[in-house]
Amino acid sequence: MTQEDAQKRKAPSPVKTKLDPQSPRPRRDLAPARIADLLDRLAKAQPNAECALVHRNAWELLVATILSAQCTDKRVNLVTPDLFRAFPTPAAMAQASLPELEELVRTTGFFRAKSKSIQGAGKVITEQFGGEVPRTLAQLITVPGAARKTANVVLGVAYGLAEGVVVDTHVQRLSKRLGLTRHDDPKKIERDLMRIIPRNRWIAFSHELILHGRAICVARKPRCAECPLETTCWAPDKTWRSH
Ligand code: SF4
């Protein structure tokens, strides 16, 4: 054996740790069969899942979604009819005075910031997008008040375009409970979901998960005994388990 051969033999082989992101080893809870089963059960459990914000077009949905931050959809739906009667288009909203807007959206909370956002959104959409709510994520996130989550809602619900997955507080919570992500940051959660969920399910998936989070998988005491996902869920805080 040459000296070179001996050195090669002694060289330590690279060690792959559990946290190695390059590791090809599949995680049991992300197995395609399990994800497909979970999606199937979710769709059957929430067959009528859709956006609860009442709207007639992309502009109204954008405004309603901005107003829904830290507020219930029900409350937003009480406010928007008067708001859209007074300011029906982006151009009209851009011309509205802030005190007028604040009065109309006061009960949704954070009303000063929200008024500025919807007035600014009207202005940008009128001046930069010809009065039409843009159809790409890159353009939509330049509109005041429209961060990634809002943009994904508008693109998915108003235009049927799946550019991302809506990650609201329910999707955030349930994705962790179901072992679909280990992250807390919505952007990282969205990235994980986009990797494991087929694109043609992105839009419906978040509506279904939101409804499931409201009806069954509630924050404090999830109703596991009546949950159709129970056999495929390993959440540590389950209130009942069959396995
Ligand atoms: S089994 Fe329990 S924790 Fe798991 S998804 Fe259903 S309600 Fe949530």
C-alpha cells in the first residue's frame, strides 16, 4: 500500500447529522402518502371552505383583507357595505379624507393605520396599475397594506392564482400541530407548505385549514375525538388519541 493510499483510508467519512438539510432521508410525517391522506380528509371535513370576507371584486377583497388584520371577518363584513357605498373604487378611496375613513372603519381596530393603508392602496392602484388590482405577487406587495398574506388571499380568491399559500394564525398553528413545519415564522411556514403540498391544492388548503382551526382544532382544547384528521395527527397536545 502506498503512503497516499494509507492516508485515503484513514480520512474520516463525512457525517450526516439529523439536522443536515441536505439529508435525503424522508421525515415520516411528511411522507407523500400521509400528506395525500391528510389533504383528502381535510377536503372531506371542510367541503364548503371559502373566504368568509364578503366582496364583489378584487378591489373590495383587498380592502376587506387589509381591514381583517387583528379583527374577525364577521366584524369586517359589518363595516364594508357602508365603506364601499361611500368609496366604491380605488380612485374614490384615494380621494377620501382620513377622518372619513377612520370613522367608517373604526370598529375594526387599528383604524388609523388601516385608513392610511386603504387610502394609500387606492392611490397606488389608481396611479400605477390603471385602477386594476395587480395579478402578480411581486406587484401586489408594493400596494400599501398588502403584505404577502394579503396578496396571497387576493390572488387566490379573486383571480384563482396560486402564487403562494395563505398563512394566517390558524394555518400557522395547525401546520405545526400536524407536523407540516417546525417553524414559527409565517414566511418559513409558507415555504415548507409550498414544498409538500401540490400547487393545485394551495388555495383550497388554507381555506380548509382555517375553517378546521375555527371549528375543530381550536387553540386551547382541540376537539380531537371528533377530528377526521386524528389518525394522521401526532400533535403532542392532543386531547384524545387513537394511536
Ligand atoms: S387530532 Fe386534534 S390536534 Fe390533531 S388536527 Fe385534529 S383536533 Fe387538531
